[in-house]
Amino acid sequence: MAAVEIRGVDKSYGAVPIIRSVSVDVPDGAFVVLVGPSGCGKSTLLRMIAGLEEIDKGKISIGGRVINDVEPKNRDIAMVFQNYALYPHMTIAENMGFSLRLANQSKAEIEQRVGEAARVLGLTDYLDRFPKQLSGGQRQRVAMGRAIVRNPQVFLFDEPLSNLDAKLRVQMRGELKEMHARFKTTTIYVTHDQIEAMTMADQIVVMRDGIVEQTGAPLELYDRPTNVFVASFIGSPAMNFLEGTLQREGDRVFLETGSGVRLPVEAAAADAGAGEKVTLGIRPEHLSIAQADDGFPGRIVAIEPTGSETFIVAQIGQDTVSALLRQRIAGAVGDDIRLLPQAGTTHLFGSANGQRLG
């Protein structure tokens, strides 16, 4: 195992910058997820760590050794790709042990390591089969097993679950977490799926347009997003955003939207002055049905009962908000409704720069 340090790294393709002054610390034994929309640079950064892309500026270290000019095969990393990258003419055992044969390991050592990895991944009964005889999930396990047998300092995963169906992705997420708990190998995992990031990571690195927007533990990013982009990207369903002007009446602080709707704001938003243009963020799961004159009024425009939860979309003046309710409701499209944010759950951002206030 080893820590990974990324310091001031740049990468461009011609005149187009892909990675811009990125610095990330991956502690020894941590499971760190790089997450962001397509084209944000996360896979490019992973390939730079692997040595598959050259670094234009900055440095990358593994275990305290700068690896900028080290050949990929000498970096002591193992990479698992989205498309499995298995040899179709080799058996599962041969695929898993291929790198060990290249390293001139003994037959007994190869069999021992392959057998151990196969037991961990539930592949013991499939070692004599070929990749085409396995399901997508089993093939991804083989790709993981091929990485495990190398006993590297760092595992690199490039969207390994994106080709699997939804149910299998959930299962494989659990298996990956179990594997990390067992081997405790430093792991860097790339995904565009924020649910994967939230459920798997010790630490999340949110990227956009080649820069790091925020780094932190999953719940830290969920509870205190540093800007509107992170707030909108982390959390499902996505956060609601309402534009308006900050108003104060004594100790009360509220947002007044363009259509005159007033929404309560936490008093901690003292960084903003009265009359300032701000953006209020409310997560759907933090809205509940208000009683009497509490909360703010709206009208239901869509309702989706799922059994355990009810997802509604409501028109609030000129704005639309979504609410994820834990209870069933008797309402229907067109009904009036009053929604109330839970205390301490709203977020306030400056409208000009999108940065968190308070």
C-alpha cells in the first residue's frame, strides 16, 4: 500500500486544457472516488497516474516516489477498465495469471495467487472457462482478480461498473467495498455516478472542467457543498435552487423570490446583506408537508408514489421544486400544498459566483 500525491498537475491536448493545476492527496489505504460529469478530466487524471497519459506540468508520487517518468509497468499499480479488457482466447485462470507469467513467477506461485483471488471473488468454479462463457458481472470480477493477483500498491478503477445493469451495479458496489476492506489497498476510482461515489468512497473529489471543485468525505460534501455545482451534483434527487433577494425582519431572515414567495433562510447566512441577490438550495428529502400557515404555498404539478416514498413536483410562484416525502399523501395534480424545509437544512449561495454563504 502507498499514498498517492498529485501536485499542480496540468494536461492539455493541443490548445485545449483538460487538467488545470489539480492537486489531490490520496492517503495510504484510502478509497478515493473521482467524480464529475463527462469531459471533466477525471479519466484523464487516472490515466496520468497509470502512466498512460503524459504529464505536461506538476508531479505525481506513489509511496513518496515521483513517477512522472516511470514506465507504467514499473509503477506498481493495477488498473481495471470499463470494458474488462480480457483475452478471449485465454481461460479465466490464464487471464488472471497473465501478468504474473510476464513477471516470470513460478507456476506454483501463480496458481496460489490466482486460486486465492478466485476464492475471494467467487470465481473458483469458472477458472477453466473462457470470457465469452461468463456474464458481464463475472467478467468484471475476472478483471478485478487480474488486478488483485499482482498485489499492487494502488488499484485504479476507470468506471468499471458502467456496462452492468442497475441491479448488478448495486451488487458489485458491495463486492468492491468488501474487497477494499479485505485488502486495504489504496484505491482510486473514477465514475460519473454520484450514487457510486457516495456509497463507496472514504473521500470524494468532485471535478468540473479540469479543476477540483471540492474534496471531502461523502457526507461533508452532502451537508456543506462549497458551491452550486457541487450542491447540484451530489445528492439524488437533485437539490432545488430558488433565486431571490435576501430580506431581514429583526432576527428573521428570508428569501423573496421574483414572484413574491418568501422562504425561510437560516440566520447563519449573515455573510449576505439585505437586498443581496442569492440562491437558496433545498434538498427534496428535506421538504415536508406544512400545517396551517407554516411553510410556503404551492400547487402540485406531478406526483409519483413509489410505495415507501412519494415524489412530488410543485409550482411555487414562478419556480418549480421537487419534494421527496416519506409518507403517502392523498393529494392529486392541481391540488394546493404547503411545503416546509426542515430546520437547519437549507443552503445559501451567492448568485453572482455560486459560492456558499454563511
